[in-house]
Amino acid sequence: MESSGIGIWGVPLAILAGAIRVSTPFIFVSLGETITERSGRINLGLEGTLVFGAMTAYAIAVMTGSPWLGVLAAMGSGAIFGLVHGWICKWPKVNDIAIGIAMMQFGLGLAFFLGKPFIQPVAPRLPAIPLGFWSASPQIQAALNINVLFVIGAALAFLLWWAFRNMRVGLILRVVGDSTDAARAMGINPDRVRLLATATGGSLAAIGGAYLSLYYPGSWNEGISSGQGLMAVALVIFARWNPIGCFFAALLFGGAGALGPALQSVGVTQGYYLFYAAPYVLTLAILIATSSPNRSLTGAPGALSLTK
Amino acid sequence: MTVETHDPAMTAAPAKPASLRPAIEWLARRTEPVAIGLVAILIGLALFSLFILIIGKSPAMLFQLMYTGGFGSWFSIQNCLSRASPLLLTALCVALPARLGLVIIGGEGAVVLGGVAAAAIALPLVGFAPVWPTLILMGLAAMVAGGLWIGLAGFLRHYRGVNETISSLLLAYIAIALMNQFVEGPLRDPASLNKPSTAPLPAEYMLGKIPGMDVHWGLAIGIAACILSWLLIEATSYGFAARIAGGNVRAAQIQGLPVGRLITGFTAIAGSFAGLAGMIEVAAVQGGANASLAAGYGYTGILVAFLARHNPLAIIPVAILLGGIDASGGLIQRRMGLPDATVLVLQGTLFIVILFCETFYGRFKIFNPDLWKRNQ
């Protein structure tokens, strides 16, 4: 019994392991979107950036043999997508939501187009840290085999939370996000700040994509993303534009996705798909409970078109 | 962007025949979207040609094939129209709320639920109920499902202040999960092994082709929906009230317009169109509800609506253009050895450029009706 299984503890362990595995792209995408939205702009095109990042990372990893070079290349491509989005959205009368959807379509198209030759080759995977070394149980070892990117993402969430409060860059970003006029009065160029924030957001989203293609599920194909990029927007609202909130929200979203398969493994097969919907229902319920027709959402950047 | 203060002496001078003046003003106003749109398409095509040149293929050949595959023959045109028909309805799902100032991006959810509702209501009827009432019931069920779904987003917007863009996106994901649950669970046809699906509709219950064409009735329904929507917005008092509310909610409320009911009603109508698109997918294409319902029509519809500037009549040519580009994908793949994603790249490029060119509205004096007034 000791070596063959861990009994009833398998379910929470599987959920935890699944949450950690699935949540990493959510963490990066939502942190990226948080930075963008905190500057007062919304980027709905992160889905395209994420998939393009996944393709770039995989292709570069195949060609150079180094997964980390792949991640770097993905960050570069994501930043370019962010720059394009940010540059277009600074013009008057341009609808940032529609541009986001168009950029998503463009990113997906370009990723499928350029990534066609890379569906067959196998890329080296990103390394994982075997935190379960102390246990003899293979399940625990597998569950605690945590990818480096997850650790980086977690650290980044706390760093961003601190930076938003204490660093000059963070404060500038928040001023621009809360009031374009106040930023101008302080001599800050809001367009430039938003451009850089969108580029940073794009490069983080692309890291999320790199994780998908280089670690879990660890291959490149056209169905690599299951909407992680689109959901970033909901995640950020759920987390109230707070980076640490994003980290836990990402774990929750990942955990909810892992709940179905984990229960299935112990014989509960009903309502499998409804678990996928759980985070969305929860986000919607929280939105309904906390919104009011008379004021904008608490914690929302003042200049964000979405929450006005 | 010049704001003219009229000199009464100048405007009053009747220099030319008075009947010509409104015509020129009208022409100036109407030429602007067409001219900017065409220039945007040309810029988009030029950028795309550059991309094709960089990867070492001939753009001329590509456009030639695109024309042949999308519009060049009767076969291509029918293929193009078939692909355009769901876009007509999903674009309306965005365009109608947009006239009220709402950005709904969750049409995909209404399509999916509409398809499931249609398939579910057909299941007990197939076999003994007559064909046409069954199809009408399926359409109604789909419209109710889609209408409730998107109407909910409108309702929450007005009465709870929940952002409709986000809530409709969330509702789309919930709808897809519900579909998977139904299709894999209670509604699953045991015979569908690899791709879980509801029981297929018998051939006689399928929505047939338009006589003389290889295009299903969905096209006619879509075009009718666009025309009806245009009439609703331009020719009824509801549409007028909606446009006022879209321009300025406060002003509309002060006028005593029922803004809440307008928002809920228009979003519900919009959602019912998208739901109908789902029913047509089931009854004319798939034969049953399955994961193919979430094929992205809802998201492409967003772009169609924005490109048509939320004008229901303009949706028709825009959807046909996109349908044609889409239809040519197979031919480009076969003849030029390019991936089928080529058409996605082209569509994305066109979308981005056209949406970017929105910024040019009002920047060219030649389109300003006031300029023509002054020159009289």
C-alpha cells in the first residue's frame, strides 16, 4: 500500500499538482495583463501573443537546442506584439477591444503559419525542480516536480506587488492608469508609459506560451492554448488588479481545471465539464456581487475604458 | 476636424440650384467610410503582399488564387456565401448592442447554446413531428437560449453595473462548458464515439438548400436578419430611442426613455440572432450539436461588425468578403504549398489596418459636409 498508492490523499494531491502545472501560464498572462491594465489600457489580444510565444519558443528551442533561448525569443516576440498593440491604440478613435481581437486573430494566424514545420520535431523541455525528493512515493515526487517558471512567476507576482507600491516605475504606471490628465500635469508622457506597459505585458504573456509548448503539455500544435490568453482579462478583474491576487487566482483557475480529472481518477465521472466552468461562474458571481451601477469597480485603474 | 461657425450671409446666398446642395453633402458624408475603408483594405493587402514576398512566394499568384477560390466561379461564390452566412448573424450580435454603446464579445456563447437548445428540442420530435414546425421550434428554442444568454449580459450591465464585455466573455466560457456537459452527458448519442455529439438529425429534417444554389437557407435568414435589424434601428421609434441612449445615456434617461428595457431588449435580440446561427449550424451543416459549434464564428463576428461600423446593411458585403477569403484557403494550400493559416494572417492584417484607419475619420476636410455648405 505504501509504495503502490497514497489512497484518498491522491485527490487533493492531484489537484494541487494539477493547479501548479496548469496555473503557470495563467500566472504570466495575468501578470502581463495587470501591468497593461494598470497603465489604463486593455489588451484582449494576449491569446494571440501567448500562442505566438509558444510557437516561437518551441521553434527556437528546436533550432538551438536550448529551451531558455526559446523563452527569451518568445519574450522578444511578445514584446513586439505588445508594441504594435500599444502603438495602434494610442491613436484617437481606435477601439482597443476590437484591436485586441484583431491582434489575437493575427497572432494565431501567424503562429500557425510559421509554426507548421515545427509540429513534428521534438524540442528540449524546460527543467523542473524535484521538490519531492524526500518522498519515496512516485506520486508525491511527480506532484512536487515544480517547473522553474512557476517559481519565477510566483516571485514575480510578489515583486510586482511591491513595485507597484514602492518603486518609481510602479507609481508612474499607476498615475498614468488612474488619470491621464494628472500624469500629463506631472510631466509624464502617458502614451509612452502605456506603450512600454503593453510591451511588457506582451512579453510576459509570451512566457506563458513558452511554458505551454516547452513544459506542459510540452509540444507545439494548433490547439496548444485553451483560451488562457483570453481568460487573462477575467482573471485580472477577479484578482482586482493585484499581482499577488493574480497568483492565487491563477492557482484557483488551474485547480478548478484539475478538479475534474482528479475526481475522475477516483471514479467520480459526473459533471466533469462543469468544473471547467467553475472559475468563470465564480468570477461572474463576484462581479455581480461587487459591481454597482453608480460607481466603478474597487481597485480598477481610473483611466481603464473597460470599467467605466 | 474643423468646426465651422456659419456666416448667415454666406449660407443664405443661393448661388447654385438648391436641390444639388443636400445631394453633395450626403455624398460627402457617405463617401468617407467607403473611401477610408477601401484605402485601408489596399494598405492591408500591400502589407500582406510584403509578407508573402519575404517568404519567397508571389503575391500576384496568391491574389489570383484568392479571387478564383473565393469569387471566381459559381462554385467558389456558393462556397463563399455558405461561409459568410453564420458571420451575418454573429456580427449582428455585436452591431445591435454597439448602437447602444455596449461592446458584447461573447456571441460565441450564444451560438453554442443556440445549437444545443435546437438539438435538444429536436430530439423528442424527430420521427413523428412534421418537418417545418420542428425546424421552426428549433429556431425559436435557439433564439430564446441565445437571447437569454446575451440579454443577461445587457441586464447585468444596466441594473448591476457589470461590464458587459467581461460578463459576455465569461458567459461564453460557461456556455461552452455547458455544451460539453450536455453533449458528453445527457444528450450524447452513444453512436458518436470519437467526437461526442447529439443524435444526428435525419436528412429530411435538415434545413435544405436555397433552390438553384448549393447554399443552405442560413444565408437567406442571415440577410433577412440584417435587413430587419437595419429597419429596427433606422425606421422604428425603438431604434431611434436606442440610438439616443447610445449617444448619451443621461440625456436618454432625462427624456424618460426606458433605457434599461432598451438595453436588455436589444442585447436579447442580438443574442437571439447569434443563437439562430447556432441552430443553423446544427440544422444545415453539422446535423447535431458538438464541439464544432465553438468554431470561432462569434469572434469573427466581432470583427465583421466593427468593420461594418455597426451598420447592419454594411455587414452583408463585409461578411461576404471575409467568407470569400476564407473559402479560398483550400485552393491556396493546394496550389502554392502555403499553410491554410495564410487566410488567417491576411484576415488579421486586414482587420488591424482597417480598425487602425478608424482614426482617420473626420481628418479629411473633403468629407466634411460643412465644407460643401460653405462653398455654395
